[in-house]
Amino acid sequence: MATGTEKGVEHVPFLIQAVHGPAACYRELSRFPAVTRAALRAAAGGQTFLLYTECSRPDLARRRLLRFGRHYSLRRTAGREGLAVSRTALSAEIHSQLLSQDSPTGQRRAVLKRCPRQGHELLEVWDSGGCSHSVDLTALGKHEDVYTEGPFACLAWSHSETRLLYVAEKSRPKRQPPCPWDVPGAAWPAAEDEDEEGKQFVYHEDWGEALSTRSMPVLCVLDLEGLSLSVLQGVPEDLCPGQALWSPDDRGVVFVGWWHKPFRLGLNACSNRRSGIFHLDLASGCCGERWGPGGCPGHPWDADPLLFTELLSAENGSVCSPRLSPDGQHLLYLEGVVGGPHRQCLRLRMLTWQTRQTVTVLDVVQEPTEAFTGLYAEVLPPRCWAADSRRAVLGTPQRSRTDLLLVDTETCTVTNLTAGSSEGCWELLTLQWDLLVATCSAPHHPPCLVVAVLPPAGQELPLGWVPVEDTPTVPGVTWKTLTVQPPCSGQGPTAQDTQAFEALLLSPSDGTPPHPLVVCPHVNYRGSLGFGQASISSLLSRVGEQDVADTQVRGTGLRVLGGCCWEDAAVWVPMVGAPWVQLAVEQALHREPLDPHRLALLAGSHGAFIALHLLTREPERYQACALRSPVCNLPALLGTSDIPDWRYTSLGLPYSFERVPCADEVATMLLRSPIAQAAQAAVVPRGWPRTGWCGDRGRCLQELCALAPPAPGAAQAGWDRPAQPLVPTVVLGYASPRVTAGPGDHTRTRGRWSQCSQGHGCGLGFDVK
């Protein structure tokens, strides 16, 4: 069982006191920033390194996201940790910056900015002498907006540090100015090209949620020596390029290309779209347009012939994150299958550049072992290779944790660098000159910036982490991981029936028990990442059943058979009247000092789907419910969702874009939807409406947590008194153990401190997601 203990209490105010309330708690937690980027630069002598980090946190006074940079000095020492850290400058706010990237040597930095007045995008290059280049990309008109985030975005330096590679939206015909009869004195507009006439009104598909302005990306190259900006030709028309980098000799570009035929489906939530890794040969040069020192267009170059494009990966796979080794000999990337669950267990593949031979370094893990449960990372770290071009470090879920794994590409072995640490969530920011820069966090510990020296191969453990910016733990909060083992089904034990899953339990270390319980279902039920591909596949065709059952399946006549008891490890309690079993919620209620009469649900998206099912099946069980973007009607999403294929796949139904759903398929979706049982939660004896939000007659989470439990036989009016200061509350959730709301990461996950109609804050100080 993983646990987190309190430390550093004397360095931070007592945040969870009842007199403060949730708003004051959130303000205090918002002080801790999230580190979004890190870069290293070697100083003279090779023993000292300069570390630059970019951070963000909510600026509550100005109601925006505050971004700022920090500078540190790292010096190699002879001690056990091998590093000494010191701050070299004050923090400075970052203004108008959209994207930034340091050159391979760290001597130059490319910065994409948006001019506040004109709204133009400027690409600047900075070095020790100041700003050496400034190009107004908007004025050049070669493309639309630059991609600054999402799966397509990139900003890559060439190895010679003379060219920059990025992705932008393809330029489209602009709408013509009004005709002369509409504007007195206006001149007649210039004649349009017949091929372009009317194209400004053509509909362009986008890539779905969070990518609604992304349709047709193009690769762009800024030549700092030749003073040219080029939109590369040669990318097949049925591909959308992204995640680009330079080939070892700078004579080509490697990129990920997504096929967009027959149409574009949502890419933000579903990374399992068909894609491949391609090499675009630039040996013949590239077409472009000259620009002068002020960034103004000059005379155009002659367009070069279409360039040669080579497919480097499998033709029918789903790939991402190509990463070139320091010696330029190997290309590492992630590969999965097309279709199926949103995210899956992936393969780690490696291409030898000279021979174009590809090998599998780590394969898909069906059943997890104690040492390794598989790869589930969305992307590889931007710089993940060690200096020996043999080892790589990456972060990935491992059950309920997110650990850093060291992969030896020659022996195809894995070493967990962070196993057993009290912090449950690790993220690698960069690995340069065998210096690891990472962040670590836990539900009671905001992200802490740490560094370490990567020892030679075979000597990696134990790894000595040195704090750079330490953060105190939140006092009064403890957490642990509950492991739940489902019992065998009535038809006999099967793989999907006996796979264990986990839940995180956050508890107050003070207060008078029994405590209220807030249940936050989202991930880690069977079908979640980190527990093997078999666990993920087990949820297909069982959505609305297995995931709900893992959160809570409750029966009557509970009786524990002799010889079985609750223990710290994965156990289960057989009950009279199978298949009624107690799982996550019931286990917490039986093992912890919790009040079964003060239970609440807090969830979003598919977690809200599960919460609604729980609410309709046991309306008397939960006293409050707060949901965000709940999935409540599966058939209704067929015409509105950007991932309609998932509506079929999740229920084990075949999907085809060439036909409309049949009646049986719609009926199956409806029966699995919480809305089909909405009448079960419409009216309850206590008179409280069981809705997704806090209404005029509802009770929000703040009121639920504030009320003391009614004494036996107490009048109902005792539950109707005004809300009192918050009392300690236990949170049961399914998530990687990381703080998300407090340290700035809250904003990136789109979490909000919601206000109900009563004026109460219905959200918690963190989002277990």
C-alpha cells in the first residue's frame, strides 16, 4: 500500500482549518506554481549548468494565468547527490509569449510572441547580444496562425542552429472588401483568380474539441542565414503534419502525419487515429519568399519541385513523439493500434537511421507485473535520451502512480527510477548532459522541482534527487492507495472478472470522526490506464456496467464469511447473495471512520457518467452530487460528438462512417445511458432533488461537509440549518496522485471554482482527475 506522510507543516499556514472555508483554501493553494518547461545550458568548463524554467499559476486578483521564468545554477560536486543548486536571478513575468525553444547548445532561444496592439505573430531569436532576429509572420502572409499547443505543435532548431521548423495553419483565400456601391468612394476590388473565387466560403473540417481552429497544418521553415520563410511542399494532400524535427544531417524533416480521410475525427481525446512517421527530403532545397531585416516581403523565389516523402513507420498504426538520439543514429517513438479505446498500452519502437530497420524495444503488456505494467504515456519528453544514446527516460502511469522509467534500448529492459517514493506523480521536463530535471507531487504535496545526475549504465539506483524549488506539504491531509480485488463471477473466474483496481483515499488527520465522504469516480476502475492492456480491453462492451460496479456495487444482507477479512493488500470479501459485492466505496466505509449517511459525488465527463448511474441506482445513498460536463445520453452524442466511433466501440458495436445507426444500436446506447433511469432520482423521501448541479432546493457539497451527522431520531429540520464552517472531509477518488487545482495545473485541466445559486463554492481545492 502506498502512503503519503505529512512533512514541512511548520513552513505553511494551516490550510484546512474549518474557519477558512474552501475559498481561502483555494487561494492558499494557488500560490504554488506548476513548472511547464525547463532547459539547460552548459557553462564554461562543463561542470556548471544554467537551468531555466517557465512556470504558471492562477492570478486570482487579475483573473488570468500568470506565467513567469526562473533561473538557477547547477554545479557538479563530489557528494552523494552530485549537484549543488542555487538561484541566480529573481523571477520575471513572461509577457505575450506563445511558444519558446532553446537551441541544442543553449546559446540561442526562439520565442513566438503575439503583438498586443496588432495581434500579429512575431518570431524572435535571442542570444547573448539581445534580439538578433525579429520576423513578423503575420505580415508575410505565408500561412495562418502558428500552432502553439496540441498534438501538431512544434518549434525545432536545426542542428546547425541556423533554421527553425514549426507548424502553422495553411493560408486560405481572404474575404474581399465591400463592393464600391456599399462604401462611397471605394475603388473596385482587384479581380480574383478564377481558381480562388468563392473559396473563402468553403467549409473546412477541424480536428474536434480543443482543436476547432486546426484543419490543415503545414510545415514551415525560417532560414536565419538566407533570410527566407518557406512553406514546405511535398507533404501528401491526405496527411496533416505535426511534431516535426530535423533529420540528423539537417537535409530533411521528420514528422508525424495523420491521415484525414474519410474525415477528421476528434484527436484531443482519442490519440488512436491512423498516423505514421515520415521523412521529407530537403536535399533539392525548398520554396519560399525573401524577407528583409524588418520582416517585410521581398521578391519571391522560384518554386522547387515537390520533395520526396518517405514513410518510416508501419502503414496502419498510430504513432507519436519521434525523438532522435544525440548521436543521430536512432529514432525512438511510441506506437499503438488504430481504433479501440481512447488510449491504450503502447509499444516503444526504435528506428536505426542508416539502415531504416525498426525494432520493438518495449511491447504491449497484457498482464502487468510488479516491476512493469506497460507504457501509457501520451507523449515522450522532448529530450529523453541519455548522453550515451543508449538509454532513455520517460514518464508513464504505473497503476495509480506516474513513475519515471529508464529504458535500455540495447537490452530492452526497464528500471523504475521513482518506485517507492512518497510522491506519487513524476514528470520529466528535460534530460541533457545526463542531468535529469523533473517535478514530483502528491495529493497533499504541490509539485516540487528536482534535479539529479544520471549515473552510468547499470548503476542508476539509488538515484539522488536534489530539490531546486521545494514546496511544503499541505498539513492535515494524508493519502493512501486502496487495492480492490473483485471476486470471481458466478460463471467462474475470468481475466476480466478478477483484475484488481485501485482507488486513492484522501483523509483528514484531525477532526472528530466519522467524516463525510466525497466520491470522485474518473479513472482507475477496470479499463483504466496503468494496469495492462487486458484491463483496458475488459471495459469494451461493458461501459455503464463494469465501471459503475467497480465504484460501488451494493447488496442487502451483508454477511462476512468466516476466514475472510479486510487487509491492507488486495483482498475481497465474499457475501451472501452473490454477485452483490462491496468494492471501492464499501471498502472505504468499512475500513475508515466514515459516515455512511454523508456521502457525495463529484465528477466530470465519464466520471460523471458513472456518478449518474450511482445516483439513479441508489438515490438514497448519496446526499449531494456536483457534476461537470456529464455524459448522460449516449445516443444524443452520435450527432454532436467529435468521437462518434467511441460511442460504438465502448459498447462492443461495429462502427462505420458509411451508414447511420440502426434501431438496435440506438436502443443499446440508450439502455446504457443514465438518462434511461432518470426517474429513479427525480424524487426522494427527504425532498432533495437529485440533479447534477446545486439548485435552489439542493444541497451543495459545502453544506454537506459542514453539517454534523444527525443524531438517531433527530428531526429532519436539523439538516436544514445554515451551513457552518467546513469540517474535515474524506475524498475517495480514482486518479494518479497529483495535485491539480492548487499549483496552477488546475487552470490547464479547465477546472473552475464553481459557484452555485446559493453562492457557495461547490468545488474542492483539487480535482482528482
